[in-house]
Amino acid sequence: MRSDQLIIALFQRFCWMDEGLQAALHAKGWPDVNRPQSMVMTNVVSGIVRPSEIARNLGISRQAIHSTLAQMVKLGMIELDVDPLDRRHHVVSLTEKGARMRQDAQLAMDALSAQIAGALGPDRYAAMIAGLEADWGENIPR
């Protein structure tokens, strides 16, 4: 596979997963969630709760993350609180509504993963996960 095909293939598969997730949540009656909001939820569930760290993970500006978080607060999905360990910072947490939405999202992700495993077979699925989880080394310096 050529290197230009790799980034396209990775992005297309990411979009496939995200669109499947969004469709499953929509079918359960949840409001539409855009990709940045979905990725914020993923970070929070993974334990990354400071807005600056979430922005860094997503490759977006602090202004963009604060706009996304404000939208999510308005939708009742998250709360922003002062970090009890460092009052200079805020932390993001899921509300009860956000936690219920996250449970439905996890069910959808499990179903999507099972679909992929079924399409690839267990060995190719395991190899794909191992390759994606492997340490790819230092990124190219800027």
C-alpha cells in the first residue's frame, strides 16, 4: 500500500466507525453529536479530562475545544468543574445524561467491532488491533 493510500484508508475507516456510532445513537433517540463532541467523550472516558490535554489529543486549538465543550455543556452531556488538585485548571466530567449516552455508545462500538471482526476474521482482526496499538516510534520532527 502506498503511503498516500494509508492515510486515506485510516480516515475512511475512522469515518465509517464514527458514522455507525452516530447512526446507532440517533436510533436510540440521542441528539446528533458531531465528531469533535464524540472525540471529547472518548477522551473523557479514557481519563483525559483537562481541556488543554483534550485539545492537544485532537489537534485543535484551545479556543476550538472551549467552543465544543460549551456546546456539550448546553446539551447537558458534560460538566466543567474546577480541578480539585489544581484550581488553576478545569476538568471535564460526564453528566448522568452523558453517562447514559456513553453506555449506548459503548454498545454501538461493541457491535461495530464485532462486525469488523466478522468481516476480517479473528486472526486479521487481532493483527489489525495489534498494529494500531503498537508503538510506531517517534513522529517525524517538524
